[in-house]
Amino acid sequence: MQPLLPQPALGRPRLDDRTVLNGIVWKFRTGVAWRDVPERYGSWASLHTRFRRWAADGTFDRMLQAAQAQADAAGTVDWLASVDSTVVRAHQHAAGARKGGSAARLSDGPAAG
């Protein structure tokens, strides 16, 4: 993946890309806030900035495409996918509404005359 990562030509030395990727993966795997990423991965602000830059410039898309191409060439990926919609749930606010909606309430009131 190293050749797919952008390499800045100028500027101060930056944190190792592998450490940053590990920090980004750790953040999304655990679901914590950026500020709660352990310091061993570097500054949370640096991780967040690098994540935003790489997401915007397509770095993650290129990494995914390269990984998929490599797995496909090795024959280790199964491209069959199945989506099952039988477990779709309604939002909690969808329960308990009046039947008929607002039109039914308007017709139940006194006639305007």
C-alpha cells in the first residue's frame, strides 16, 4: 500500500504512514471519538487531518481497488453478495402515530363556514 499513499515533497518530517493507518483503523474499529485515539498512534488531530485528506483525494479508494485486484488475481475473493431486507426496522418515532395522519384530524373538526 505504500506506493499508493501520497508523499509530500516539502514540509517538516511527518508521522509514519503505517502508524497513521493503524490509528485510523483502530478509531473506526472501536468506534471511539478522534480525541480518544491512543497517543501511540500520534496526535488525534494529525490522524483526523490525514484521514480527511486521504478520503478527499481518493487515496482510500485506490487502496481498496488495489487490494481487491490483488485478491481477485489470487482467487481469494468471492464477488457474490446477498442483501436481505427482512430485518429492516422502523425508526422509533414511527410507532404510535395517529391513523390517517393530519388529514384525518382536519376532517374531524368543526366545519368552517
